[in-house]
Amino acid sequence: MQARFALPRPLRWLCSALLIAGVLLGGLHADWDFSLISRRAETLYGPLGEGKQRIDAWQHLLAAQKQTPELEQLNVVNLFFNKQMHYVEDIDLWHVEDYWATPIEALWKGAGDCEDYAIAKYFSLRHLGVSSDKLRITYVKALRQNRAHMVLTYYSSPDAMPLVLDSLMDAIQPASQRTDLLPVYSFNAEGLWLPGAKGNKKVGDTKRLSRWQDVLKKMQAEGFPVETTH
């Protein structure tokens, strides 16, 4: 999340949105080998410390929630990452202005910025079986903070009012109640949407860009099965 919301710089945000949009994590519904993932993470990042407990808790959550209703999955996943992580700007956590962390990196650090929360929640829910067409990562302007922000939105049906999973609050509310958020655009594996008077409008397909490829490579190195869609 940037310190100031700067709509005159839309290309940077658009490129950031497309980083995740056209690529899916392979084996989303298959069991992830967390024993392998933890070993790989220690090789990559060194001793995980308290991060190991957070990663183990994530594994247990995913195993426990597979058969629960979707709305319960939304609440449990949203609360999990909101409690396990605290907000830290990329420049302070990673010493770069814009860094996309894998869920493992975020849990290892126990910290991240808004995009890291949204990405971790997205992949968790996809692994639990929530269809990608129900989930969109949404860029908004957080009006109270006057800054750019990212949330995960859930659509129970294509025309439904989305529910907002937000790192700023634990309660999941319909977007109609989140008057503090101004949507800019949203995306998932299927495309990119812009808000409009008649509802969201799909404006194009997604593309694979280098930064998201780096995220996928990191996840593959961590032991996640990864495949790309074209």
C-alpha cells in the first residue's frame, strides 16, 4: 500500500494488478506438502522461528476448513491472517518500495502490507475450493486514510453485492456498507474489471508480468506445485 493515493499514476497500479491476474497456483485443491514447504522455507530464509508456528497454524486451518460452508471459510481465513500478521510497509519490511510476498514469506515475517494480506487470503480460499470467479482482488482508495489500499472481495453470484475481506477490520461487510472504500478496479484469474454505474465491467484479459512470475518462482521454490495458464 502506498503512502499516498495517486490516480495520475494508473499504469503502475494496473501493472501491479495484472501481476496476479492471469496466473493460477497449480494444485489448489490438492493437499500441499507442508513438511516439504517448511523444509524448503528454512533452506531459503533460514530459521523460521515463530514463523514456523504461524505456518503450522495455516496448515491446520486449511485442513479443518475444507468441509465448512464458504461463508464460514471467508470469516475464518480473514480473521486468521488479520491476527497472524501486522501491517508493515514494504520499505521497512523488505527495504524496497514494492514487494510481493508469498503467503509463506508473510507468515514467516508475521507481517506485510495490504497486498500480502489479500494474496494470502485469495490463495487460501482457492485451496479450500472457492471458485476463482467468486474472488477478486480489488484496488480501492481508502478514503479515511486517503491512500491506496487492497482488499479481497467475494461474490456469491456474478451479480451479487460483494463481501469485503479487509486487513483494516475483522468484520466482513457488504461493499455497500464500506462507504469508506472507493473501488478503482478488480481482478482475478479471468480478467480485469472497472467499476461503473451499471456494475463492474470486464475490460480485458489478464497478462503475465515479470513480478508475478517472480512470486510464482518463489512459491515453487518453497515447495508449492505451480502451473501457469495461458
